[in-house]
Amino acid sequence: MKRAWVLATIGLIGLLNGVLGALLAAEREAALRSMVDVAALAAANNAKHMDEVLEIVNRSMSMVSEFMRASERIAGLDDVDIHRLLVHQHRITPILRSMFVVSAEGHLRYDSRSNSPARIDLSDRDYVHHHLSGNADTLFIGKPVISRVTGEWVVPVSRRIEDRFGRLIGIIAAAIDPELFFATLHASALPEGMKAAILSPSGYVFGCLPKTDCLGQPAAEWPLFRQQSTAPGTVAAFQRVSVMPDVVGPGAYEVSPRYGIVAAVAIRTPDAIADWISRLPAYFALDVVLSGGGAVLSVVLYRQVARRRHAMQDLAEANARLEQRVAERTAALRRSEQRLTTFLATARDAMLVMDGNGTVQFLNPAATALFGYPADDVIGRNVDLILPGLPNDPSTLSGSGRFDTLGWSRQGASHELVARHRSGVEFPVELTLGRSESEGEAIHVGVLRDIRERKLQEERLWELANLDALTGLLNRRAFMERGSALLEAGWRQGSPVSVLMIDADHFKAINDGFGHQAGDDVLRALAGILGSAVRSGDLLGRLGGEEFAIILPGTDGSGAEHVAERLLADVREVRVQVPGSRRELTVTVSIGIGVSGRRCRLDDLLAQADRALYLAKSAGRDRQASAA
């Protein structure tokens, strides 16, 4: 019996150690998988952002290339026009340090930073060699170089400029500020110890973290280029593979599908499981306590059984069952605590815990990243520090608690609030608040989501639905909807409402004679003049084509005529530059006036103004007329 008892005790301790070991292995595997997910997400975001940036630069250079393609050679173009175009494209693309043109002989010809640049020989640059070798007219991404004009590091991108026969007449190039790549990497907010890099398709480093002295270093010998595919669109994630030098462990890389930029993120296995390793002593101590306790208890029980084998048999069995339930319950609680800790630490949504009066008790890493505060700077302080948009009625800060009194603790209820970053920048968030109790006190758990992108999408949808894309004025649908409300309000108040129908004179001749771009410029100029002339309570919109309308609440016929005469005078002063020419166009308009003397629909009032507009056109244009 003694031998069997000893074997059983050893077996129980071994089982306990096996279960604990399996739990530790599972937690280690989960930590590695979590790091792989973080690396894959960061690589995808960086690759996507690089494609978007290069697409903007490519479009800016394409504008210059198309402008210069009209001439047989660069020397035949107007230097002032080319320099002005380069300056304009550089100004609208702030990520560039410069935009310049290289002649077919490899010399600097034009530069956005100077209207008379030095003729620097650039024939040894890789992008010059690439285009002089007769490659296709596509965006070429060169290796980082030190600018011979400013002495600063830049990343050159370039395109061929060909004449109408497909012959090379020059190279349009842009110098990207390398800080762009480092800023992109910093925006990923990577965990401590994780390394990231952005690489060119030809294997040169554009940026890296945590070190920043890697710009321009060759990466062709990296495991990523030697052992993995770098074809555009490639996406890969690994748990125990090296994609960066001296980094073996979880990692991922993605090659941007359009321009082949490689975004790589990786972390050494010891760094990835550092938190797990830091908890091993506690697990070891727990194992020693449980194993030692089990052994001691086994000896005590054996002695009791030996003295009172028959009398205490039932008691021994009860003790064994109780011991098993305690061990299972302890293990279950430990697993639950581990799952909760892992969930809070890796959750993408910001989470915080507050008491009933709004004092912050806990916040997870996602919340510290969202608000920019270290956790210790927020815990113990009122939630108003990061959520100033919460209602703060002093009468609610006692009794059942601030959130209970406001009714904000209803399970699953969401509220849109204004949050404040550590930098002072305010932004919208969605707060979902839940309530629990701990030791008789209310505890509130809040889940926060950054809804800036959603708000921007809602604003874009509103603009698409209500604004005219060319002029930025209200479109016909929005104008009719708001105008009907203004007309109804004027009728209820007993005040007159006037409508001005405005039509550009000889607009078809402008379109036919100078092109649709000139016509669009004329419409935008008219929209600017009309917008600056109306009062804050007036309503201005574009009804379609070259036709605009203005609703003047509280304005009778004589007042409308005065406004119309002022608009005619303002429009006569407008001068519109013809695209690609130094010629300027003068513009005039005809205005028809409609006045509501009784209750009517907006369509009827517009029809009245349209008839008056016809009278003004028939009388010779550049004038106003009122409906009979």
C-alpha cells in the first residue's frame, strides 16, 4: 500500500506539472501568434501607405510629362512656364523636397527650387541610366542618394519624357523626403523590441526602426531577398523565419502591388515572449507550492490512513475529492485570469475601467496609444482628462454615481463623445459603457472606438449628396430642398422673398473656342463672385450648366434689382486666364428676377425668374430684368 501511495503521489504531482507545462506552452504560442498578427497588420498598412504616396507623386510628375510631351525637345519649351509648372506641382505635393527635369544628355535642366539651376551632371545616377537605356515610360524608384544641390539625403523617383514619336527628350524626377518613410514606420506604434523596415524594389533601405541610420544601405543580402519572393502583391507572415538580419522569430512582409515597395516587420523570439518569460518565476513558485503542498498532504493522509485505515476511509475519500475540486477551480481561475489579461492587453479597441464617479482605475495599451498618455498618468485621475465631452452635472456626482444617474450604464448603450489626446487635439469617439459591481461598489467598463474615419466618410457623403463637384455650391437637389423651406418661412412671417436666376453669357462660345477647362474656370470664378456677394441668410446654388440661382429672404423687387446690379458690376471685373495661354477672358451674365407676393412653390418662383432671364437675354445680355 505504501508503494502504491507513493506512486500515486508522484503521478498526481507529475500530472499537475504536465497541465501547467501545457498551459505555459499554449500561452507562449499565443504570444507568438499575436506578434505575427501585429507584424502582418503593420506591414500591410506600411505597404498600402507607400503605394498611396507614390501614386500621388506619379500623378504630379505625369502632369509635367504630359505638358512637355507637346514639344519636340525640352529646349523648345518656355522656361518660365516649365519652372512655374514644377513649382506648382511641388507646392501641391509637400512630401517632396524638389521636382526637377534632367535633359536627355543627363544634365539638370529645370528645378522647382530655382528658375536658373546649375547644369549639374547627373548621368551617373541609376535612374538616369535606367531611362537612357530605353525602358518603358513607368515610374522608376531609385536608390537613396545625397542631393548634389542641397547635400541632403533624398529618394529619387522618375519617369521618361518622350515626344510624340516615342523618343526620349528628358526625365522628370522628384526627390522624396526620407522623413516620410520614418514617419510612416513611427505611425505603426510597434511593440517594444519589434523592428520594421521599408525597402525599395531593387533592395535598398528607405527607412527602419528602431535604428534610424540605415537609409540607403543595401538589403539585397537580407534573408527576405535571398530566400523569399518579392514580387508585387506578395504577402507573407512567419512565426520562426528570418526576414531581416539577425532577427529570427515572428515576422511578416508585404510587397505593395502597384510599385513593389517592400514593408517588413519582425521581432526576435525572446523579445516576442518577454512578458511570458517574466511570468515564469511566478509559475515556478506556484508549481513548487502546489507540488510541495501535495506531497506534504499525501504524507499526512498516509499516516492517518495507516492508523485508522478502516475508520477514516470515507474521510480520506472526501478529502481527495475536495483536493481535486480545489485544484481544478484554481486552474480554471488562473486560465480565466490569463485569458482576461491577454484579451485586455491585445484588444484593438481602447478599454478603461472607472468607478461610479468617473475615476479611472485601469486602461489597456490600446487606450494609452489612442490618448497618448502612459497608463500611470491617467490611473487615479478623473476621466474628464481624456473624455471632456462626458456630462458633468455636479448633482450627479453622489449617491448612485455619476453614470448611473445619467442613465449611461444601460447595458450595450453607445454614445458619441469628444475625446482629447495628450497633445490637446480633440477627436470623436464612440463609448460603449457597461456596469458591474465589486465589493459593493459600482464599476464601469468602457469600450472606446476612434470614429474619425467614420465622421470623415459621413462628411464626404454629405458633400457628394448636396454640393456641386465643380463649384462647391449647393447642387440643384439641395438648393430646391433648402429653398422651399426658406420660401415657406418667408410666407409664414409675411415677408417677401426674391429669386435671382443668373446665366453666363456666351458660355457655349467659351467652351467651343477655348475648351472645357476654360469653361470650368469661368464657372468657378462666377461661383466665387456670387458666393462673396450674398449675405449669410441668402441661399446660393448651381442649378446646372452655366445657370446659378440666389434666394434672397426678406428682399422685395427693388432690393433684388439693387443686388442684381451689384452682381453685374462685380462680374464685369472678372478676368479668367485661358489655360496654356496668357490670354484673359472677360465674362458677363444676365439676371432674371422673380419676387413672391403670395404663397407659391419654389418651382413657380424659379419659372418666373427664368422668364425674366429670357427678357434680359433678348434685350442684349449683361443686364437684369424682372418678371412682368
